[in-house]
Amino acid sequence: MNKAYDRYASAVFLLIGVSFVWESRKISESSYGSNVGPDIFPMGLGIIMILLSIRLFYEVMKTKTSASEEKSNPDYKRFLLILVASLIYAYFLEDIGYVIGTFLFLLFSFQVIERGKWLVSLIVSAVFSYGVYYLFVKILEGSLPGFPSWMNLG
């Protein structure tokens, strides 16, 4: 753990989170036919970033630096794989729908992070992608890209 880097990163993410919350207040409160306004997710993301940056800063201050602290090299291969996967996910989201796109993205990301454990990856990816879709579309009456039209699932 690089304490100086983590400390600066927590400050930067705190500022980004605050700016997300601040700027989300300028977005209109409701969208057409939806009880969930477009300001909800940026505000939620900002709040989560604020809380996680505070947690990171706390963890950095809590840990003791040892003289034999190991240098760790960033894992660029995994980072680039997930970055490319997220760009592909964003590009095809409208075409393949939220549930299928999120399921495939999560499944791929879980396997990049830790190979094996296919059953756990499949279950978590499926439950998360459909659960968030159901919560947002059915319960909160928001809108997300549904299933592709060729699937005829309505």
C-alpha cells in the first residue's frame, strides 16, 4: 500500500464525489413518465464516492508503515481488459439491453479478477443484473434498456 498515493487519491475522489452531488442538484428532478429523476444516480454515485474516499483515508491513516513494505506493480493487463470491456458494454448497452449487457460485463470482469468459480460468478452476475433492473424499472418506475426486441420478452 502506497500511503501517499492513497491519501491523495482519497482527497481527489472526495472532491469528485462532492462535485457529483453539487452538480446533480442542477439536473431537473423528474423525467418523462418516471418517478425516479435523472438526478438520483449522479447524486447516489457522489455520496458513495464521498463515503468510500473517507473510508480509504481512514484505512490509510490506520495502517502502520513497515520498513519492509513491498512494492507492488500495477496490474495493467487486468485494468486494460476491464476498461475495454466497460467501453464495449457502454457501446452495446442499447442494442443488447441492460440485463444481458450487465450480466456479460460482470461475468467477464469477475473472471478477469479471479479465474474459476464459474458458478458463483454466474449466480452473482445474474442476480445482480436482473435484481437492479427489476428494482429500478418495476419498483422505482424508472427506465433502462430492456431486453433486445428479437427476444420478444416484452
